[in-house]
Amino acid sequence: MDEEEMTPGIFVELMNQFYHLNWMMGSGGGMAAICTAENQVFYSPSSVQKERMKESDLFVLSATDGTLLKRPPNDKIKESACTPVFNLFINLTDAQSFSRQYFEISDQEMIKGVLNRQTNKAYSNFDRLVVPIIENSPQEYMLLPALKDVLREFPETCGVLVRNHGFFCWATSWQRTKIMLECYEYLFELACSMIQNGLPVVKSITI
């Protein structure tokens, strides 16, 4: 896999690409990525058009203690409302309670593109992929308790669906995250089509 380090230029390029893939439209969508070489975390801003985003629009924080190292020159640009959520995924905070709604699909080739967080290896195309689902909240930071729950209950997952909101995905590198987003999108669309046509999305186990 390409091991190119994350940079502000790559970050902006990916945001532009995700916009044109209809993954981040309007005011929706955001991203955070770690630059290990500089020990920094890049965060996307709020209220900046994704396809017109510049490197100077990014918020840069220390990966060690979260200190703000750089912010956009324009004081009107604010950090993404998803920043607390991104921080949770980066820190992988433990939880005390549980949520039991999920999406699942099995026996599809594109499942091989998704990482199992517990084993740090890719799933097999014959595996059952489970994606937890949580309810939406008025503000992104209000999602934190439910997100903590699913990180505890679903230790294998690298993705969480938020009903009537969107999808959070993370991985060990920006390259892997991008690949998984593409695979997840395909699998979600495939599942919708299969359900509409009365086909089972999970293969029955024959004993």
C-alpha cells in the first residue's frame, strides 16, 4: 500500500475528491488525519466549501497533547463540530454501556477492503461485516456517549453509521481510510439493492 505521509496538500486534495464523490456535500462532512512525521493532527474547518478548501484553512493540533498549533488566518472560520468525535476515535476512549443496532452483510468481495480493528487485518470476503448504528443527536458532541458504547461493544468495527446523519470511518492511515470508505459505500449501496429485490444480505449458515 502507498505509504505517503499525510500532508496539508493531500488533506485538501482528499476533501475535494470526497466532495465530487458526493460523500461530503453542503455543510456536511469533515475529516481529521494524523501526520506522524510532524506529530500533528489536521482537522477540517466548518463552513468552508469542500471543493474550494485551501491548506491554510486547516486547523493543526499537536498529536501529543491537543495544543492548537495553527489555525486559519480568517477568524470567521471555525473548527468542525465533529472535532470532539474525531478526538474520540483518535484516543479510543473506553465506555460503560452498550448499543445493539447494527448493519450487516456477508459473502461479498469488497468486504476484503475493510479492516478488522481487533486483529488489524482485512476481513475475508466470506466473513460477516457488522457496522453499528446509533441514533442522531442535535449536536455532534452529543454523539460521544453512544460512540463510546459502540467502540466497546463492537471492538472489530472501523465504522459507525449515525441514523439520519452520516457515516464515521477511521483506520491506521489515510490511504486505508480512503479505501475502506470506497468499499463501505459499495457495500451499503449493494445491500439497499439486494433488500429492494428481496435478496438476503447475510448468507444463511448451513449446519
